[in-house]
Amino acid sequence: SFDASVQEIFSAVLHGASLYVVAKNVIGNYSEFENFLNENEITIASLMPTYAMGLNYDSIKTVRLFITGGAESKQELVDKCSGRSNYINLYGPTEATVIASYWKADGLHRYSSIQIGTPIENTQIYILDNHDNLQPIGAPGELCIAGEGLARGYLKRPDLTVEKFVDNPFGEGKMYRTGDLARFLPDGNIEFLGRVDLQVKIRGFRIELGEIENKLLNNKYIKDSIVLAKEDADGNKYLVGYIVAEKNMSLSELRKFLSDELPNYMIPSYFVQLDEFPLNKSGKVDRKVLNEIEDRIGSDTDFEKPRNQIEEELSEIWKEVLGVYKISINDNFFNIGGHSLKAILLIKEINRKLNKVLALTEIFNDPTIKGLSKALLDSSDRVSSFDDNNLMLLRSGSNQKKNIFFVHDGSGETGSYVELTDQLKFDGSVYGIEFDGLSQYGPENISIDKMCKNYINKIKTVQKNGPYYIAGWSLGGTLAFELARQLETIGDEVPLLLMIDTLLIHISTSQGYEYSADTEKEFVKTLFKKDNLISYLEEVKSSEEVWEKAIHYAEENAISESEVKENMYSTILQIIPGYGRDSIEKLIYYINVIRTLHRVRNLYIPSNPINSTTYFFKPTEEKRENLEEWNKYIKQSIEIVEVPGNHFSVMKSPHVATLADEINKIINNCL
């Protein structure tokens, strides 16, 4: 194109180099072009990265420097040049006289997306948020350019000139708004992330398509990737991923790979695998042509539509939980993006929307819509008696008088008990008691007394009288203890209490352990680490308003979940369920659920001892020197059972098998 030719022509002529303009028929044949380079002893070649990817670099002998620009480059191209020639990647729009920055590969590092480097002389580059504030290192924003090379505007387009060439808020003259999305890296280089107009919103989530493309490129088999947002007949947006790969990729393989790196809403509903991407006349990927290709990678099963109303309703719930647009009733839940935490969400939604009592184990027994439909029909007489969605049937048993109630951990959820429940062997049912949730985004100053009275009401909707068997891991053990105490106080029998690595921690209330607007302002500053946030929150008077403004600030400034997680305590991050990391709102909500529940635990002192036979399961990798503290509140001596693992791994394979074996021994002797 003309703008690129200006740099290519004059950089050669002004330095006394020979300039070669290659004929179209030579460019159209890679072998002829490679011969052309060698025969004419070309030492510097300036190419589009999409074209340069197709060259055989082993056959090119004379070129010592490859320069690319005009489109996004890839690590694979750097690898091809490595050891054979130097490589420079250029960036710049026509409005900045072609080049604004450059990056030279050092051959030492690998990148999921190739950088565009640092500004050239007499050029300034700014990364700005939606309010024209400078973004900190690592935060994405619009790339804007100022300096001597800037054009004066568009010929006979005053409206567009005013829109794009604005007064430079950081210096003299004008600043050009490129519409490109980028971020500064700690070493001063700039990473190109895509176009601002390629930032889409799906189901309320703001998504950077370039981020998904970069994650796909981390797969060793994928050579190139493009992600587009499309709309169905009802106007619902969904994502389609286009890939060029060295082998045939399956839908389940691609979704599983991305699910380890990205939240569910960023995983494309469909994928299209091509031998190569279509290019336009400028050598760039032709997204319009891509958008028209419908040859999608199929699921690993034969497609079959829902056959009845129950399967129709299940299909809609699956789509909502998985973020997948088209689902067969034969698709395996765990092959199309599902996992144990999403399984909990799925069963919750099924029970709530269909007014049924379906056990969590059903999704593991037959993880298809067809299988769940049969399970629902088989349990048609079991209409839900739950008055809310916070009592989870983890496993259904034949003996309804032998129920075990597991109390949620510090996340407020019961997902930590999924593997354990699957390995318990007795004829009763297993229920999970979940936290009622926060009424706001911020933490709440609630009492353990009120919480457990509410939990007792939940328990009695499925079992009116004792004996009750109560269990809990971590913070759940503390709540289980208070549940047992309150049940005994009202005359119910609790023969067995199981506490899995539960600590008795008490912080004196004289320390003023209350959440307020002031405490939350300090916490938000720690979480976001933004200097201008201090003045933004200065006039706020309530805890809830602090968090409402904080979430608004995060959205306006495109603060990512990963940035927040970097500033959060690792102990809290370990507890947050996977589906709690899908968005800033969910992440903040679960952080404050954990803070709320930790305050409950930290202020707890049992008011009187209990009669229950109590077992404490101690992980061998943890030092628990104050276990005797529990004996003050248990009339019988606490039984300590050692199990392998640490505080977290004890609940996961392979260690959870030993924990389950020990609990099975106790249950079979007691029930």
C-alpha cells in the first residue's frame, strides 16, 4: 500500500541502498520469491507478517534483516527467523507518517503476542483509559500518538479530523487516537492487544477478542488464531474461534485447553479449523470472508435435538451455565466446558427452575441432557420442598433418616465436598448447606448465632427431628460445631460431629473488628492499587457505596480480574470457586463473602460445651498445636484422626480417598 511504500522507498534511497520492487507474479509464488531474494542478494526484506509466515527460511541465504509491519505478528515468525537473520517488527498508522514504534527480537524470549516495542525518536505514545487518564503498566487502553510525525488531519474531512486529532493533554500540539488497544509492559515495551472496536460485550461481560486469540496461540499445535463475535437469529451474541493448526483439533480439546486459562464467558461457542486464513489485497486476514465460513468443528458426539419439554428446558439451562449456543442431548457436560464447580451451578439451576430435587451425583453418573432427563423422570415424585436454593443435595440415599449435613467452607459454597461425597459409602443422603449470600457487594457484619439458626431451619425442611449428623471442612467445621451446639440446646440429638482441619481462632472484639466505609476504602486501595482512586472515594459515606463505586471504577478503567487477583492474598484466592472469577463483579463478591465469613469465624467463642462425639481430621502436612483448645468445648475428648495432605489437598485426589475411608469407618460404626 502507498503509506508503507513511503518508508520502504525513502529509507533505502536515503541510505544509498539498492531498492528492488518485486513483480506481482513473483510475490504470488513463494518459491519464486525466495529465489528472487537469493539471486539479487537482498539483505533487507520488508514484508507483511501474514505473507512472511509462508516463507521457507532455510532456503533464503542472503537476507540478514526481516522487517514486518501492517498487521499483527506471531511468535512463530520470530522462531523462523531466529538463528538465520535479525527481525524487527514495526507499528504505526498512516496518520503518524507510517511508523510510530519498533521492536527488535532478541531471540531469548518467547511471547504469545509479538510486541510493537518503543516509540521512535520525536514520537510520544500514551495508553489511555476511557477518561483520557494514563493507564499504569500492564493495564490495557487506547494507544494514542503525538509528536513531529503526526499528520495535520484528513483531507476534506473536518468532522473526522476533530474526532481523531485531539489536543494533546500531556504536551503541545495534537494527539491522534488510533483506536488500537495496547498496554505498556514493565520493560518499557508496548504490547499490541487488538482494536478497541474489537472489544465486545457478551452477556454483560466486556471481552477483548485479542486476549482469547493470544491464549489459543499458547497451544503448541495452533499456528494462527482469530476470534470473532457473531449474532444468532435472536440477536444473541456468541464467539467463534478460527484456527490454523498442525493437527485436527476437537471441540472438547480446544474448550478444555482454554478453560484452564480463561473464564467461561470468554471461551468460544464454536471453532472453525482452516488450512490457512483468507487474505485481502493488502495481505491482511480477511475477517469478512472468515465470518461467512460455517464449517465448524463438531462436538465429539452425534447431534440430536431435544425430544421433549424437559430436554428443551435442560438444554436452555446448559446453554446458560456453559455459555454454549448449540448443544446436543448426547454431549458430555465435561467435554464441552463443564467441570465439578459448574456441575454444582447446573444442578442448582435445574432444581430451582424445574422445582425438582436432583442429586449432584446424577451429573457424574450420566453427564448428558438425555441422562439427566431420565433421572428427572425417575424422580418425578420428588418435588422440591426447599424454600430456597441454599440446601444442596450432594448425594441421594435410600434411607432418609440417615442424612449427613456438610456446612459450607469459607467460600460460602459446597463445591469442596464433591470429591469426598462421591466416595462416601452408606445408604443415607448427603446435603450441603450453603451460605445465604450477601445482600450487597461489600462485606457484612453478621453473627454466627443468626446464621446457624437459619441453617437449622433449612435442615428441618428435609429432616424434622434428630438424630443429626453434622460435618464441615475448614471454616465449615466452626459452623458445624455451632450448629451442633444450637441443635442440642433446642433438644435435638447430634451423635456425630466431623471437623476437617478446623481451627479455633478468636480475635478480641476490643480490636474493633467491624467493616465500615473507612475499612473498605483502605481495602479497595489495596485491591486496585490506583493513585486516583483515593480522591474518587473521598466523599463516600457507606461501605456499600464504596464497593458500588469501586466496581464502576474498575469497569470504566478496564481493570481486569487478573490485576485484582495479583493484589489479593493467596489464601483468599485459593478459596474462591472457579465460577467466582468470571468477572470483576463476581470476583469482588466472593472476596467479600470470604471476608464476611472469616470475620464470623475469627470472633467465635462457643457459649457452652457440646455432647457430640467429635472427630478432628488433621492433615499430616499441617502443624496444629492448639487442638486441645477444642476440648474446652467438648464434653467427650475429641478424637484426632491423621490424614495425608495439607489444608487444601486433603479435600482433593489422591488424599481425599484416605479421608473418605476414615469417614466411612466412623459412619458405619455410628449410623
